[in-house]
Amino acid sequence: MEEKKFDLKSIIGFVLIFGILLFMMWKNQPTPEEIAEKEKQEQVEAEKKAAVEKTTEDAVVTTAADYSNNSANDSLQLVGLKSKLGAFAYSSTLPSATDAHTTVQTDVLDLKFSNKGGFLSEVRLSSFVDYDSVPIHLIKDGNQDFNITFPTADNRILNTKDLYFQPSVSMNGENTIVSMKLKSSENKYLEYRYELKPGEYMVDFSIVSKGLNNVVNSSQEINLDWRLKTYRHDESITYENRYTRLTYMHEGDKISKLAQAGEDEEIIEDARWLSYRQHFFSSILVADQPFTKATISSNDLVADEAIDTVFTKQFASKLPLAFNGGEADNNFKLYFGPTDSKILKQYEHSLEESIPFGWGIFGWINKHLFIPLFGFLSGFLPYGIAIIVMTVLIKLMMSFVQYKQFLSQAKMRVLKPELDAIKEKHKDNKMKAQQETMALQNKAGASPLAGCLPGLIQLPVFYALFMFFPTAFALRQKSFLWADDLSSFDSIYDFPNGFSIPMYGDHVSLFPILAAIAIFFYMKMTTGQQMASQPTQEGMPDMGKMMKYMIYFSPILMLVFFNQYASGLSLYYFISNLISIGIMLVIKNYILDEDKIHAQMQENKKKPKKQNKFQKKMADMMVQAEEQKQAQQRGKK
């Protein structure tokens, strides 16, 4: 075995290496100048970091979401930092500073309240579905903005829709209370308070504050902005959009509407309520104290009615809020529910007036006659049968008008040979022919106007029914025969591949076709008799030719215009014209006798008949015109 020996060379090598390392460490030590420069650089970096932190803190008011998942900001709750963060920055540190929702349900409403903004993010009517069996949502997926704009004491502008509210739910008897508080501190806040009652579509809503008199600059205007894009719920976009309008009560009890189509904006005063009406459903804001001034607008979102759309209209309102002494105390009511007169009447403020029953006498007929009558009939009859029975009752009630019209036509028919004789006798003197024609009609008790006046009586009934059926919520999704929904069109054939006929639509409805056929035969029977009974007067339009055109024009108008209207309305017109044809045949064949009418008219001629003021005035005017004509002829000679 070899003996180990001491290796001097190895020891000297290790010493040299260690010495070199020490020398390098000493050489790399910073000089005093380098140390000073490094300290200066660290100071600059510290200042930059402080500036970034300050900028972030100042931005909390408008970007509270940036802090929603950052637990390191708990220190922001310190009172000493409130002046640095600005008003309501405290709300960004609350547990509510997330995009969470509070869900509340009643018998008729499913509601979601959003922490961000504190208002409703979803409103579903639990008892209703749309034409495609999808639940009815009035608010969903951001179609609504509800925002209060605050000017603060330090000249900031805050938007509540960007800030976070703290939710709480409690009970007041059977009522559910939802409180959403936007806090500046534990004892300073803005609160949205909602009270929901079982089985009701109306929600009590208040905006109150506490301790904000030094935060809010109440000397400047504080506004509530409420915007809503209305979802499509009906199968016919054209039909629904026609009855989707912003309606409001102002200046006491005056009811007004914005334009049905295009864009419209108005500034109104003393507004009591605003209704964002979506044909059969409405979102209504009612104020306990009228808004002194409000800016409202409507914008039609349907660019092409032949193309499916999600939204129909966009409504917006800018409403001033009262902040007395810097504190808010505003009480409202929110209605989310059917546009049904029966339901709306349960609440105060005449909300049923938001439904377009028609103005004046037309609305009166609907509210006091047709709505109660149909409500009674539909209470024990299927809805289609109720329409038919209602039509029969109305036609029987108006049958005396049809009798008067037919009697007038019969008199003119009996008198026509004598009128033709007068026309032939004075063919060179039209004025004289007109004078003798009027004198003969007056003696015989026959007048063309006698047939027109009863027809005018029917117009209020006709127009009232035209307004009744489109607004009858009771008809919604009620079927009859082939019609699946009496409040919508009754398509029996849909055109392929999105094909659409302008003004007519992309389908064929059957009830309008039947109504058009019935109108054609009715007008053919009645108008033909009028044409035969009324001679053409000089200087007057050719009524015979006009009536001939109307025989064909009216059914075509019915066919085209009503193709996308409620099938219940077309059903009414179909049954109404069938009944009119039957009544006319009964009157003609079993009630009126033209021989007796002729004999009576001959007796009337023998009796002296005093002219009324209108007839006398007309006769005097014709005599004066005849004298002027004769004078002009003598002057020419």
C-alpha cells in the first residue's frame, strides 16, 4: 500500500484561488458615487409607485369592479382614506362589490336585483309565454338602463349604474322588502327600497338617502335616466310594433303618446306616469308627486318588418329627482305586467288609460259597452263563440239603421222613373232639373241623404270595434277553429324561404279571405241597388262609377290590410257581413213592399209639405244661381 504524503503544491493552489476570489469581491464593491445613484433611483421608483397607487385609489368610484376580487383593499375602509377615495368609494369594499344578484319570487313575478346598479336586472312574468312558448321577460340580458346621475360636492359626476349596492331581504307581514344600499359609509347611503305584495304586478319603489347632504351637490340637477329596449313577444312584428308605444299622463289627467313609427322626442311637464307599452305587456313608472319636467323619447328598432327581430322599440326618459336639503325622498310605483284593463283598473292613477281604446265617443263605447259585454260572454262561452254572439247582438241592435238605409234606397228606386223624366225634360237646363228633382224628393218624402245619415251612425261602432279587438288581452293565445291565437293572424300557409309580399306579408290568413268575400257580396247587393236608384247630377261626381270601384276596392283592402291583424277582428267582420246580408234579404223579401211604398209616396205628394231651413236655403241658392245664369246669357245676347 502506498503511503500518503503532504502535497505542498496543492496547498499553494488553494491559497491562490481563495486570494483571487477575495480580490474580485473587493473590486466589485460599489463606489460612494454608485451608492448615491442607486439611492436616487430607488427614490424615483418609490415616487412612481406612490403615484400609481394614488391614481388607482382615485379611480375606485368609477371602476369599483377592479376591486371586487382584491382582498388587499380591506384597508380602504379606514375613515382617513374616504376623502382621498371620494364619495361612495366605500361601497367598492363591501361584500356586495361583485356582480351578484338577489332573486325574489311572488305569485306572478320572478325578479332579479343586481348588486351593480341596485336595480332590476331581470323581470319575468311567471304566468305567460310568448308566441313561441318562451317565458315572457320584460327585462333581461341588459335591455334596460336605470341610472341616477349625481353631481357631488367635490365636482364629480357619479352614475349609480356603475356602483355597487349592498342587498338585504326582509319580510313585512306577507310583503317582501328588498333593500339595495349604496354606501358612502356605514351611516351614509343611498337606498333603493322595493316592496313586493303577493299576487300583484305593482311594486312599491322608493329612492331615499341618509347623511348625503355634504356629499351630493343638490344645487345642480339630479336626474333619473330610465331606458328600455322592448322585447318582441307577438308572432306578427308589424301588428305588435303598431301597438307598442310610449304613453304618459301629464298636466292633470291628460293622456298622450309619442309617435308610433320613427323617432320622436318631447319635453313634458307635470308627468304623473310613463308607460312603456309593449302591446300586451307594459312597464310603467308611477310617481307619487308629478315630475316637474321630463324628457322622453321613442325610437323604432324594426328596420324591416319582414325580418325577425329581437326588439321592437327603444324608450328613454330623463326625470328630475327631488333632493331637498341634499337628501332624497322620492316614492314611486313600478308596474310590470299585462296590458289588461281588468288588471290595470285594480290600481289607482287611471293606468288603464294607457290602453288605446280610441278617443272620445269611441273610447266611451269600448269601455262602457264592448269590454263589459265581451267580458260577460267570454265568462261562460269559448272565446271564438263569444265573438260570434257579440257580433250577432251588435248587428241586431244596429238593424234599425240598416232598415232605414234600405227603405231610403227603395224610395229612390220607386221615384227613379219620375226623376229620369225630369232629367230628360230639362236636359238643356241642369239647374232647373236639380230644382225640380229636389222639389219632387221633398214632396214624396225621399232623399239621398236619408240613406247616408244612418250609415254615419254606424261609424262610431265600427271604429270602436276596430280598436277593441287589437287591445283585447283576453283574446291572447285563445284558439278557435284553425286559428291558434285570436289575438294574432290565422295563417293557413307560410311562404317558403322568407318570401314576403309587400304590405301583405309572408303568409296567407284565412279569416281575412272569408271576410273579404262576405264584404264583396254584401256591397254587390247594396251598392248595386244604390247605383240603380240614384241618378247622376250635373256637376256632381259620378257616384255610380265610384261605387262600382268600391265594390272591388274594399274587399282587396280587407284582404291585404288585415292579413297580419288579429284573427278575432277578421272573424268579427266575416260574421258581421254575413248577418248584414241576411238582414238585408229579410228586409227586402219580408218587410218592405215597393208597391206600398209607391202608393204612400203618391199620397205624400198630394199633401202640402213645408220645407225645413236647410231645404229652403238650398232652394233659394239654386234659384239665385239660375237667375245669375239667365242674366249672363242675356248679357251675351
